Amino acid sequence: MSESVSGDAEASVSAASSTKRRRGGWITFPFMIATLLGLTIAAWGWLLNLIVYLIEEFNVKSIAAAQISNIVSGCICMVPAIVAVSADSFFGTIPVISVSAFISLMGVVLLTLTASLDSLRPKPCETGSILCESPSNIQLGVLYTAITLASIGTGGTRFTLATAGANQYEKTKDQGSFFNWFFFTTYLGGAISATAIVYSEDNISWTFGFALSSAANLLSFVVFISGRRFYKHDKP
């Protein structure tokens, strides 16, 4: 009887160990790449046309709009360094990507609301007039909150996805292949945003263009969460 119990226990441990070993590998590739593509489309979808949006919809002067865009770009470049330390030292890459993707989603959705709700924007300038209504403090607060959340989320996933994806593979060759696909997907997402999303914002409506970015962000978040059971979780 005791030998049977012992055998069952060993089989259970062996099965658990086998399941743990199966984590990671190429089964995670579709989830990582789909997440990267969606987040890249979402990020560039609002960032590439931000200056035009501020000038046309919030009556911001061109110089001020350019300064805001530069600050946003700087934050997106700075956040990955902070996030990398947090992921490596405390939380791990998978939880950090999940949280960052959700933060990005909240920011892009809020930005979409500023485009769709008239109460969140100042009245448009009259044709030929040089005197335009400035946005209220509440309108600016909502706008800056949206941009801040979207920037933090974008920076939090920008390079962490590369680390998490490479960590799924044991062989250096497989890691190299993943990085090739990583950069290809990044440029592909940027190209889609610079054409389809920007065209939608300029020729259809800001609401429609930002909604496409929100949809891409939402799909990438859902896809990434769906693949969590397959990921190899790195320990800080």
C-alpha cells in the first residue's frame, strides 16, 4: 500500500515537473508577437499625430504642441529604464507587461473620450479668427492624464516585451530568431499606424482613429493575458 502511495506521489511530482518544463518555447511566440503588434499600433497611432491633435482640437499653439510632444517622447524613452529595474528586481517581466498594457489601454481610451465628447474639448476656432478659446483646467487635466497614462504604459512595454519573449527560449539561436521577429513586428506596427491610423484620424475623424488604437491595445492586452499559462515566468 505504502509503495503504491509513494509511486503515485512520484508520478504526481514528475507530471508537475514535466508541466513546468513545458512552459516557454515557441508556443508563446504567437502571444508575444500579437501583443507587440497591437501595442505598437496603439502607441504610434496616437503619438504620431499628437501635435496636430493638440493644435486642431485643443487650440494649442504650434510651439507649445511641439514641446508637449517632445516631453512625451522623452518620457516614453525614460520609463523603460525604470520599468526594467522594477521587473528585474521585484516583479518579473510578465506582471509588469500586464500592468503596463492595462495602463496604456486606460490612457488611449481616455484620449478617445477627449476626441468624442465635446465637453472635454474647447470650442473650435472660427474660420479666419486668430482668437481661439483656450481649454479649461478640467479639459487640460483630462488630456494630460490620458497622455501620461498612455506614455507610461507604452514605455512599460516597449523593451520589456523583448526581454520576456527572449526568456521563453533556451537556445541562443531561438532567442536570435525571436529578436528578428521582434524588430520586424515593431516596424510593421509603426508602418500600419503611420498609414492606416493617421489616415483615419485626418480623413475620417479623431474619434475613429483613436478608437482603432484603443481596439488594438485592448486586443493585445487580452491576447497577452490569454497566454499567461504558457509563459516561463522569470524570477527577480
